Amino acid sequence: MATLKINKLNKNFGSTEVLKGINLDIKNGDFLVLLGPSGCGKSTLLNTIAGLETSNSGDILIDEHVVNNMEPSDRDIALVFQSYALYPAMTVRKNVTFGLEQRKTPKEKIVSALEEVSNLLQINELLDRKPSQLSGGQRQRVAMGRALVRDPKIFLFDEPLSNLDAKLRVEMRREIKKLHKRLKTTIVYVTHDQTEAMSLGTNIAIMDKGKIQQCDTPKNIYNKPLNKFVADFIGSPSMNLIEGTLNENHFTPKGSADIKIPLGDYNYKEKVTGQKNVYLGIRPEHVYFEKTNSNSFEINLKSELVEYTGHEQIITFNFSEQQFLGKFTSTIDIQMDKDLKLNIDLNQVSLFDKDTQNRI
Amino acid sequence: MKENNMQNFKELEKSSNTKKTIYRWILFIVLGIFALYYITPLYVMIVTSFKTMEEIRQGNLFAFPNSINLESWDIAWNGQGFSAGDVYLKTYFWNSVKLVVPAVIISTIMGAINGYALTKWRFKGDSLIFLLFLFGTFIPYQAILLPMSRTLGSMGISNSIYGLILVHVIYGLCFTTLFCRNYYISISDEIVKAARIDGAGFFKIFFKIILPISAPILVVTVIWQFTQVWNDFLFGATFTFGKEAPIQVALNNMVLTSSSVKRYNVDMAAAIIAGFPTLIVYALAGKYFIRGLTAGSVKG
């Protein structure tokens, strides 16, 4: 149970800047997910929080105490690794209790902590086995047990589910969520899987090129992305970003002057004057055949391609020579190479400045 | 048409079977010839060592001895009881044991620690240091003889087993470091990180976590170092003389200083005694080598 604060953290590997002025404020009991493409610095940030890497400048505070120069073992954190990092020569029991033994915890306390954790994670039957005799899911449980048994202030997870197969991953994801609900410990969780991030986190910090692009609740990240990168990164298939100009609350796509999409009801961050080059962001699921609410825009688009995925189908349309995707339920028949009447829900759109890439 | 096809297939199958058998036989014959080629000298050594000089002079190199005659083994091991100029292996065999055991243990442990530090505790300039170790493996024996004898002399441990241990540890360290480093680089760094978070330090992680999974590479370094140190003649002959010499030097002296007649049976027995420990190490550790290779592999 703790708070974690990160102030202006910088980290270089030689001349390459990996972290550039990271600021984070994580409250007690928060589940923060660090999400970003590979190479964005999220694992480095986690390792720096853990104390396995040193920062070049900036502060890390756990419970308001600066821990910059503290050893990893003194920070009272636990880290679950992607490869699980179990000690191959030790039994599961030894793996789980090794940390407690290093801390000279009394015997009785070790025994009771081990029992509690092995009951919680259902690894009682595995205690005398070696890691090589366990399946992927079981190793994952043991790795979590090793973290849980010390009852640390903060849990750190470094892509803990990426080595599991799809079915097991969904199961373990749910278990981690349950565990957090039950223990209410502060968690920092690194992943590159957006479904994992959305479903687990109370907050998500989207990272790219060593910077935090947006740190907010999953709902706000999804519905009100702060910039083009976040809009494009979150969502599958990703948001349609239509290039065009914004003039007096009307959007005109590039290359077709006769289309005017009224954006008078859009929630502008600041007043826009004059003409501006922008991207109009429309999520594929906010396109409908029937008119669903009064604030929607009707448009005729030519269907070009269908991708059937079982529970839904993704249709590629031609939006004045720009690619435009729509997501529909798979129960309806949609004709290809035909102009179709579509309704775009204007309550759900986003606008981004073409030059700054930021939300307008 | 169909009948015809069936016939054809049968014939093809038959001819490919014959081919297989022929290739098999060629393989076995070639392997047999090589095996014979390598085993013959050993056979000659063993039978000669049990013969009397009378039998040897008859010139039947491959013939069995008339009776098992252990006298030459006794002479090779214990000597003939002369008060002066009697050369035998007993003292020198134990010299070599006293040399090889600490030299192998120290160089193996230090090589393992080096490899562990170079891969799991990366520091500034670590790759340069590794490069120097790598370079060290290319230094020929002859190049270090003179500087080494000066060093041993100034340290006051020339002509002693301790000096020889030092020489072999230093010379072998490059090899053991190279072996261990290449093995540890394949072990996940996350294991060490996890142990650091659990509160273990440099040596605790090494002895409790890394060393127990190092069996395969330790067997390799032990075999390598044992063979090198036990079979070494040059360092032994250069840095020691008289009663301090290791067995290979004694063997050389024994064979070359026979006073009147060449005692082939004694020479053969002495050579077998000198080579025996290496054979034992290969026979014993080879088994663990394979076992260790399969048991040590833990992947995520």
C-alpha cells in the first residue's frame, strides 16, 4: 500500500535518450498500466522504478520518500518478469521463500506466508517441483507467488502474460484483476497489448519515444485521445484519421470541396479561428447504416473490401480517395463496390491539429 | 496398367533397400578401420607392459604375453631400489595430483565468477576486459616462459608446486572465463534481477542461483583444465626440477635416462600410468557432461 511519484525522470543509454522528463503520480491502490509500442521506454521506466537501472536526473518517490539511490531490495517492491525468472535449481517452495529468507524473516512467519500465498494462487501441489517441471501458466502463478509473499508496497509487472497462449492469457488477466480487487495494492504494469491495458488498468499511461503521451482513465484514453499518436495507437482497427480543413466549424475532406461536415456541437478545447489543416478522427464502430441520433452526418461511400472476423466484419470504404474503415455486426449482408448511405456519429469524433498533432 | 505400376514400386523399394544395406556396411567398415587405427597403439602398450624383456626381444609386437608379468609396473611405480639415479613415478604422480586438484578448482571457480560478472553485472569497459581475456587464449606457452620465471623467482615460489599452480591458474583463466562467459550469456538476466529484488548480493546470487545451474559448463572447464594441467610438460620442465617435478617431466626423465638397455615394458607401464587419470576423467565426467546438458536447460 503506497503512493508512487515520479518527477522529471530522465534516462540516457549513451547518447540515446530513453526517458525524457517522465512525470507520474500514482495514488494508493491505483492500477497503472504503461502502454506503448516496443522501444518506447516503458520497460526501462519500470526497471528504473525497481532500482535495477539508475536514472540520469529526476526523482522517484515511494510514499513521499526519495528512493533514487536505494538498492532494489530496500525499496519494498516486487517485480514479476516476462520470462518469470524463476530460480531453476530451486523448488517452487524455495523460489517463493527465497526473498523472505534473505530478509531474515522468522521461520514461522515464512511458513504462514507461504501457506497463505499458495492457497491464494492454488500452487499447493506444486511446492516440491522444480520450475522445469511446470507448465507456462503454473510458472506464471509461482512468479506471482514470489512477488505476493513479501507483501510489498508496490507490485511491478513487466509484460507478465506475453509468454502465455491466448486462452491462458485471458484467464490470468482476469485473475490479476481479481487479485488487485482483493488486495488493493498499488500496481504498475507494463504491456504492449492494449486489450490487457484497457481491461486491467484504473489508469493508463501511453508512452511513445520516451515520453508519456497521455495518462488517464481507459475511457478517456479511448474516447478523448489527447493527440494523433494516442488516437491511432488505441483501438483495433485503429481510428480513421481523415485529412482535411476546418473552417468555421465545418470540416471539408481533402480533395472534395463539396462535402461539409458540421462540427458546431464538437467540444473544442479552445476556440478555433480562421482555416486550419486538421485530421478528423472517427472510430470504425461509430459508423452506422441507420441514423442513431440527431447529431450525425449522412454520407454516401463506396464499399471496397470486407474482412470477416466472426463476430463482426470490417468494411473498407473510399472516403474521397482516403481509406475509411467501418465496423459492423457480421449478421448483415453488405454489398461490395457499391455506394452505400452511412451515418457518422458526430458526438464521438475527435479533431487533431495537423501541425501540432494535438487534440483541438 | 495398375498391375504394372505395383510391380514397378516393388522393384524400386527393393533396390533402395539394397542400397541402404550397402551404405550401412561401407559406413561400418570405415568406422571399424578408424577405431582399429586408434586402438592399436593402446593395445601394443598394454601387452608390452606385461611382457618380460625376453619376450619383447623376440619381436612379436602384437602377440599376447606368455604370462601376466607385473614386474615392469612395479619398477615404473616404485623404482628398482637404487640409491642414486633411480627414476620412478610414485612421488611425481602425487606431485601432479597436488598440482592438478587446486589448479583445476581455482581456475574453474575463478573463471565462473569472471564469466558471471562479465555477463550479469555489466560495467563500463566490460567488453574490453572480455576482449583481453579472449586475447589471452591466443598467447602461446613459449611466450610467457621467461617473464613467468622472473615473476616466480621474485615471488620466491620458483621450483615449487605452488608456483606451478599459479602458472596454470593464470594461463587457464582465460579459457575458463571464455567458456563460462559464453554459457552464462545464455542464462536470462531476469533471474539475476529477480534475485537482486529478493535481496541477494553478488556472491549469494552466484553461489545459490547461478552455480547450481552451471554443471554442464563446469564439467567442460574441469575436463579442459585437467587435461591441460595433467598433460603439461613445458611449464613443469621449465619451472621445476628434481623432486618437485610433475609426472610428465618424470616420465620423460625415466624414458630418456635408462642406463644400459631400453626397458620397453617399464616405459609402456609408466606411460599408461601417466595417461590413466585423464582417461578416468573423460570416462567419468563425460557421462555427467551429457546428463548436465539435458538437466540444466530451463527455458521460459
